[in-house]
Amino acid sequence: MSTLPGVEFYPACDYVATDPILYDAAGVVLKFVPMKKMLSQ
């Protein structure tokens, strides 16, 4: 899971972004971006 400032970092480590989610933290809405990475076998 990435916060918006980290979204540009993860592709450098072979992660890809999926659909963003919103989280309500006591009235403050935060946007997170789930990140996925294929692990080698």
C-alpha cells in the first residue's frame, strides 16, 4: 500500500499500481494506492 508521495518510487522496484482506495481517518479522507509485484519462482 502506498501513499501518494510513494507512488513514483514503487515502479522503480517493479511494483504496479492498482485502483486507489479512500480511507476515512476520523473525518480526514486519505488516498492510498495498492501496489502489486510479481514474485519470481
